[in-house]
Amino acid sequence: MKTTILKSLVVLSIIFVQVVAQAQPEDRVRVHEKLVDYKRTFLTEHLALTEKDSVKFWPIYDEFEKERLEIRKELMSLTKGMAAKSDDQLEKDIAKSFSLKEDEIALEKKYHQKFQKVLTIRQIAALYQAEHKMKRKLIEKIGKGHIRHDKKMKHKRF
């Protein structure tokens, strides 16, 4: 279950980074803001957060997302220029990717403890499920052409 959640979150982050990275600079900010707003609304609804819960939860979650994004950016950087890399460098990159995935699991465990201080266990379970659902919805929207990750960023609907 945790492995599935981790894989789902990695895929969502990769998609998120690609969509934002491939947009024009002025569009990147807009796309990022829309994705953040969408995610906040989606998670708030699925966790049934009250205003009081939100005040406690979002600073922790934002911190978690920031740390997780750094790990995922580093993971993404390992895939660049693969064709030009030597076998030895590819082996090192693969070993580094395993290490980064372990770092991400450790980060999730660390923040699971923090989430327990502000959410019920049911809300935490709903968080993990909602992140997975949100990833699926985002992939579906990309597949339907509602979110394009080309330089023109056509059909930027959420």
C-alpha cells in the first residue's frame, strides 16, 4: 500500500514538474498557482478540514511538499542526458535514485508523525488516498487534453 502511494506521488510530482517546467515563464506561475489552488481545494474537501484544522495542517503540508519536491527534482535530474552517460555513470545514477527514494520514504514517515499531531488517523488515511486520486485526475485531464504540456499551453483548464 505504501509502495503504491509512493509510486503514485512520484508520478504526480513528475507530471507536475513537467507541466510547469515546459510552460512559458509567465504561464509557469499561472499553471503552478492553479495546480496549488486545485490541490488545496481537493485535499481540503477530501480530508473534511475545518478552518481550525486548515490553519494547523497547511503549514506542515506545505513544508512537506517543499522537501518532497526537492527530492523529486533531484530524481528527475538523474534522467537527463542518459544516452550520453557511461555505464558506470548510469549505475551511479540508479544507485542514487534508490537512495533518493529511501529519502522520500523517510520524509513521508517524518511527516506522518507531524500529521498525527494535527489530524485524526482517518484524515491522514484520507490524505494519502486523496493524493492518489488527485494524481489520477491530473493524468486523466492531461490525457483528455485539458492540460497540455507543450510550449503554447493550450486548453489550460482545471
